[in-house]
Amino acid sequence: MVLIAGGSLIAGAIRRKPASAEDDAANGAPVAPDRLTAHPPKPVPALSFTDAGGMAHALADYVGKPVILHLWATWCPPCVTELPTLARLAPQLEKDGVVVLAVSLDRGGAAKVAPFLTRTGVTTLPPYYDPTAATAKALDEEALPVTVLIDRQGREVARRSGPVLWEAPGAEEALRHLLG
């Protein structure tokens, strides 16, 4: 797991409280999308990040579309394993109008992340960057990876602090159901 300490993300072992009583992955093991638990819609803080060209984007720009916001970093072992599988699923989700925003929290931004994406063959996800980890701080998250499911109204409807098995059977259908 990865922690935020003193405002900086660091590597370390932690135990997180399960998202729900049914969440049998409280130990940090990956969970399939059909095991994610929806919660009543709640506001999402104002979040922003940049693209590879340095252009700023706000999460609010995507209201009207369901969004999968995924925070990750190249130095996070579960993130490195998980990101390519999310990248393989993203094109199918995007056909249904779902926006997949994979935001790297690497301090080195594009200079650090672009070679990683090339090396791992991740080409279906446009890279976004938040080298200050402000998105994780605003979401009150201490560990990576983090996935937040956001409905068309821009409200959080589910969250997973820990890895997701994006290629599990029924993943696409489960995500469509959670996102409404």
C-alpha cells in the first residue's frame, strides 16, 4: 500500500477499514467490480489535473457523463499491475459514454509517466497528471490505487481504496450498473 504522510505520498503497509461489511478485500487484495458497493450519491470536491500538454482539466468538466476517476502512480506496485487492465477495459466503457480518467500522482509528471506508459503498452488511456497529489488529499485518501465512480450528475456513487480486477467476468456490466 501507499500512504500520504505530511502531505506526501509514501510507500508503507497499512490496514484500511473495509468499504462495507461485504468487502472481503479489506486486506488490500484486488476486488472485482461486481463486489464494489454503491453508496448514496454524494458531492465530489472540486478536483483538477493536467493532461500531457499541460492543459488544466476539472472534474466538473465531465458532468453529464459517468466517470471512472482512477488515481495511481508508477511507484505503486498494485497500480502498476492494475493500470494495463483498466486500459484494456476503457475502450468498451467509452463506447457506452463512460469517461475513464486515469490520473497519475507521480511527482515527475509526464517526464516520469510517459516512459512507463510506453514500456507497458498503455495506449488507450489519455494520461492525466497531479504531481501535487491534491486530488488524493481532497478525496481524503491515504492509499493508492483509488477508484471513484461518479454519476452523470457529478456525484460520487462508489469508491474503492485498493486494486480492482478490471478484467473480471462481468466487469463492464457491473460498472455500467453502478454508474447508472
